[in-house]
Amino acid sequence: MRRRAVLGAIGALALAPAYAHAERDDHALLDAIDLDGAPGAAIGVVRAGRIVVLGGRGRRGPFDARTPGADTVFEIGSLTKTFTACLVFALAADGLLDIDAPIAAYVDDLPLTWRDRSLASLLAHTGGLPEYLDATNFRTLMPQALTPREIVAIAADRPLAFAAGTRHVYSNTGYVLLGMAAEAVGGASYWTQLDTRFFRPAGMTRTGPRTQVQAGDDVATGRFWTGVDWDDVPPPAAPGATFSAGGLVSTARDLARWAIALDAGQLVDASLRERMWRRALLADGTAIDWGLGWKIEASSERPVVAHGGGTAGFSCWFRRDIAARLTTIVLTNQNGRADPALMSDALEAALQSQSR
């Protein structure tokens, strides 16, 4: 049975610490990043619940010489999945979803072979559903205003990738289904639920689907490395093309505020959050380097979680050292060549050097 509800008390939380900051534009840290063909980058550093660094370098785009900054809007692609995971866990805390239930409990009219896949397996990328988005259609689908049902139809024509729980293979299809499940029980659209539960309470004023970006806004433009040369006019990503798997845009400042809100522990129930950041298991008990919505980069003794994102013209990396209460954010306006995870490594090395 479907259970629908107005957005709960979580959406009304006022996260005052999200505005606590003593930020600086640190040129030494920015210079530690090798842009490697990216026109520009924006970075953020959050330590112990405070924004300590925000800034940018390079260009807003191949044809825009202005320097990106803390409030420049970038496509964040699959970093959206972390917000989807947090929304699923928040709905679970409200009793509206069961993370271990099959997806068919919340989404109707799915292919028969998909229906027993649990939400947990979709969160951990172990569900084995066919992938709708791949190298053959990536650039053609990204600008299309698809509906979630149209995405399901694309994937439904493809065979299952593997038996549920037997492997770990990254899946955009699974995250589209998770967004559909959230809409089925949450009483509002996926985008509205994110805004009410997370963005507004955390003070994230420039995060949402690309359709909310206005003409004249401070917005980066991207470039795409084809493997041979640069495409300096790649198609912008339409929110519907990836929906809850990758449809958000954001800024370094907003993502820093998101890190502070996560540090405050008010967005997701603590016990559920611990499960989200714990290594998931395959059916045979093998631990994988993913939790439920996040990549796990370090052991449980020093948990470090991260996620990246990429579209036809943008890529990013968001990393949280939970024990150190340190978050690093790197947004770039390119995809296909420069690696924002390596930029994050360089940023953290520079931070360590400064602290000696």
C-alpha cells in the first residue's frame, strides 16, 4: 500500500550552523590544483562545521574569461545520488519507506525481473538492473527532457546485468527508480522534497534542477574531452535526462553548507546515516567499497566517504573525512580529462602542508 504524506518536520529544521563561516580565498590552495585542460574550478573546504576556504581560479568557460567563484553554478551530475540517498533515508526515518523492501512496493509497472530488487541494492549499485545511460548515448541523451517513465522504457529493452547481490556495477537506472519511489510516498516532486527537506534548511539557495537557473546568473559553461580533442560547446544537461541520478546543479558555497548540515546530524537519523556510510555486502558476504549512496574510501577505523559527478561538460568530487570533520569540494567545468578526485587529493595535501 502506498503511504503519502506532507513533507515532515525535517523540512522545517533551521540549521543555523550552516551559515557559520570564516572563509578565505586561498591562492596557495587553488594553485595546488592542476586544471589539466579544465577552463576553471571552484573549491570549498569545511572543517569542524565551519567553512574555511571558498574560491575559484581559471575561467567560467571556454569563451568566458571571468573567474568562477564560490557562487558560480556548476552541473554536479552524479553527486546528485548522495542527495537521493539522503532523501530515501529521511523518508525511511519518517516510516514512509523501507530500505529493505523491493522497489515494486513503491513503483508500479516495472518489468517483472526488476520487481524484487530492494531499495538497498539499488542504493549500493548491486541490483543488477540494465543501464540506460552509456557511452553510446551519453551525449545525445543528456540534453533531452526525459520523464522517469521514458528512462525506464529505455532500460527495459535491455537485459539484466547480473543476479541481484552478486556483483557491484554502478547504475544510473537504479537511482532513477529511487527518485520515483521517493515521489510515490513523499507527497511532492523529487525536486520539491529536496528543496524543502535539505536545501532551504541548509541555506542552499542555488542548488536545484538546471531549469531554475535564470538568464544572467553566475553560471559556468563546460567543455568535453572526446579522447582526441575538446568540444567547447557540449550540450547542457537537462534535469530529466538523469533525474534523481544526476540532475542537480550547485555551487561550492552551497555544497559547503550541505557539508555543515551533514556534520550537524539533523538531516538524516544517526543510525540510518551510519548504515549509509558502512560498506555494503554482496550476497556471499563480500564487502564492497560502496555504502548506500556513497563511495567508501577508507576503513571503518577512519571513515572517509566521497562521490563524484560528471556530465557532458562538468565533473566534480565531494569528499568527507568523517572522523576529522573535514570536507573538500572540487567543481570543474570540464569532463573527460582532468580528474577532480586527484584535484581533491592535491587540495588535501596542500591543507596538510599548511597545518604543519
